[in-house]
Amino acid sequence: MATIHLPSTEVATFSQAQRERLMFIDFHVYFMGELGRQHLTTRFGMAPAGATRDISLYKKLAPTNLEFDTTTKLYHPSAHFSPVFTHSPAHALLMLSRGGAGADKDKPMVSCETPQALNYPNVEVLAAITRAVNRRKPIRVEYCSVSSGIGVREIVPFALVDTGLRWHFRGFDRRSKSFRDFVLSRVSSVDSSIDESTADHERPDHDLQWTRIIELELIAHPSHPRPEAIALEYGLSNGPLIVKSRAATVGYLLRRWNVDCSPGHSLVGPEFALCLADTLSLYGAETAVLAPGYEIPESPFKRIVE
């Protein structure tokens, strides 16, 4: 989300809806290079007079930010433009590629191509699981496991997990009496009628893989032909990239970014731009088995994903 650069006393006078419109004005001028009343009326379904008032308020807050083109009837960023809000790269890319909320929902703001998702969970299943997460309630699900096929499980879910390829939910599995990841799209039905409270040992603070935070030190792969390009891409000019991850999800992260976790950084290929400086940092993380090149210790870990 964006952060506003205005005195708190001034912000307090604006409604939430007004702050959202001001942020949109700031964003549209900054990233699209233009703004007209029609952008606000289309986005928020408002009358032209209301759009004019919001633009006037923005000009009052940032008097030197906008220049008006009398030919196109559009505002453009001036040479002295300075955004009123802080727009994080993650939020900016989401808005530009997906359009965000409002009338332009799911419509890219600029030409954009993203990889197509191959699977999505059933929305009714998703809603039932997220309700259970939010209310901290156990559920009974019909689930298809790779190891045992279709069966009924009682699970206490507490979080969603985006692996980059698919969505999981993590929770306490009462059958195995352990915390595990479950693939959302493998759930065919959810029964939310279990009238029981969650036991203390089923809560996320007892999930050691979830509560353990691992600090990863990522460096440019020594065999990459253009280490200077990798340094620019990942911000390695001033040293290693330090990333923190839960032990329960670290393997997904390393696999998603093709980080070479082999002894001696022995993996070869253009897909391996980064490597893990110290593979010992993964010791004890169950999902480490998913990391490229990682050598499994002699004592095998339990199944990662049901």
C-alpha cells in the first residue's frame, strides 16, 4: 500500500474514500504520465464535479506537481513532480498489471503479460477455509493426498501460503498430529460445522517450522557469465542479498528463484543466477528438500505437502 507524506492532522480531515482518490491521482500522474477527470469518473463511478474537486484538492496539497495541457485537457507531471504518497514497487506493479479495485478491476493499466496460472481453488472452498483461518476454527475436509488418495481430514488451518506456483494452506492435521501444508485445489469439500475449540497444541505458535525464521545469504552464481548483470538485477553491488524466510516456506522460495543450494554451487545453467552462500543455514528446515541441489541429510524428513 501507499504511504502518505502529509501531516497527520491534515490527513485526519480526509475520508478514507477521499484518500484513496488522492492516491490514485498521485499514482496515475506518476506512472501513467497523465490525468484527466475521466480517469477518476471511470475508476470511481463519480460525477465530473467530484473529480474536479479532488484534482483541485491534490493541486492544493502539491502545488508544483501538475501541469495542464490546454490542448488535450490533461494534467501531466511537472519537472518538479514529487509523489505525495510512497508507492511500493510491489503495489505499483500490482496496480499496473491488474488494475486494482474499482471500475477497471482486472484490467491492466499498461500493456502487460504475466504467466498464466494453471490451477485455481474452488472459490467456495477457499472462502470456507479462510473463514476458518480468521475465526481459528477446525474444519473437516475431503482431500486428495498424493500418498493416500481421497480421504477425510480434520484440520485446524491458520495461514495461506503462496509458493509462486500454487496456493497452500497450513494447519494442524489431527490425523497425523502434525503441522502440514495442504494444496487448496485438492480440497473438494469443506465441513465447517465442527463445534469444538482449537486446542493449545494446534495453534501456530506450536508449529516450530512456522515460527523458526531463517536468514539466507544469496550471492551471484560463480558460473554465471555476467555477474555484473546479476548484481544489478538483485541489488548485490554492496554485498549479498539477505532474505528472511520461515523454515516452513524457505524451500518454496529457493525453488521459485532457482537458487543453487548444492555443495560447491555445482549446478550449471542460465536459470541459476543466484546461489546460497551457506547451505548449513537450511539445516532442520523440512522444505529444504525442495531447494535446487540441496542434499538431504541421512535422517529423512516427513512428507512436506499432503
